[in-house]
Amino acid sequence: MANKTLEQLRKELLAKPAVREAYEKQAPEYAIARAIIAARAHAGLSQAELAARMATSQPFVARLEGGRTLPSMRTLLKVAEATGTAPEFRLRPKRAA
């Protein structure tokens, strides 16, 4: 049995309707997590340094970045302040299926 690449496994799993539906439901949370990671990386901060600037704990930052914790608007504003970024929020029409 040949080893699958991550992309091959992803395509195989997303071909299953139930998996795709669950994946799409979590997409917004993971988009927020990726934005937090990108802001932290751009600022050159470790999770611990970001946590200190936000007056929170490193495990909390890890949960934010893992997509397991949906941040409040107040938390997103703290991330922005701590990373020297400006928050941006918009609502857009859904893509046609």
C-alpha cells in the first residue's frame, strides 16, 4: 500500500458528503485561526509573547490558533492590538453551489 500525500487524503475525505458538510461548517473558524496565526507570525511573536501582550495564557492562544476556540470580537481586537494589525470584518454573498 503506497503512502498517500496529505492532499490526496484531503481530496478522498472531502469526496464524502458528510465529511464535506462538516468541513464546510468549520471553515469560518479555521479562517479566523489562520488569520490569527498569520498576524502573530508577521509580528514575529511566539504564542507565549502574543499571550503576554494580550494578558492571557499561551494555551489560550494555542486554542485560538487551533480553531478549537471561537474568539469574541473583544479577543480579536486584543490580537490586533498585540500584533500591530488592524481588524477587518466583512460579510459577503455565499458562493453558488
